[in-house]
Amino acid sequence: MRSERIVNNLQETEKLAQELAEHVGKGFVIGLEGDLGAGKTTFTKYLGKALGIRDTINSPTFTIMKVYENDPPLYHIDAYRLEGDVPDLDLEEYIMDDGVAIIEWYKNIETILPDAFLSIEFEWLGETKRRCVIEGRGHYAEIAATLGD
């Protein structure tokens, strides 16, 4: 299932993250795509906050992954630098774990993702305005439908 949602500002982006957080639980996998600066890390910050994480969430671009302790834990992965073959980083262990995996630039490691996951693509429409294309694969399809306009 695929749906779209326009977010006009940071408050609406946070609202979308809060709505998604209502569905998130152990083993949840979220893939994020969009140009640099489109809002992937900002969305992750809001989602983490909605899940109860109090630590500062920032981009793991140079570390590839950051783990935020929570119940369930949040695995924030940035696959920007992982084009082509995925180095032996054991990312599958985290993605298939009982935590919540949120993966920026997920298409770079799509071959190791489960068949069922939720993806959000952020498209620039203006300084703060974005189109969010939300796609749910497998059992995530219904969630994608609820998050659209």
C-alpha cells in the first residue's frame, strides 16, 4: 500500500512521526529516502522523541549506526556510504532484532532488508514543505494507509 502526505512545516513533520510511533513496536523496520537535507534525520529525531528517547538523536553518517537504549531499543542506521556491497557490519542482526530499525538511505542496503517494512520518501516542495510518500510492504501496508492524507 502506498499513500502520500504533505507536511508544511516541522510541526507537521513531528505530528507524522507521533502518528507513526503509535504503530511502532519490537521488530519494526522503517526505511527513509530523500535528498540531503530533506528531513530524514529530523523525522528520526521526532520519532525517537515520540518513542520516549531522551538522548540527542543525530545523524550516524560517519559511524553508520547509533543505538539508543529504550524499550525496544532504536537502531538508527545511515546507509549513505554503503552503496554497492554491504561491508561486514552485521547490520542484519540489528535490522532483524526485536528493536526498532530506522534506516536512512535504505535503498543502498535493500538486499538485506526483510520483505515487510515501511518506507517514507521525503521530497522537497519548498523551504519547509515536503511530500512524504509512505509505502507499506507486507503487514505494514495498513499502517501506510493510515498515515496518508
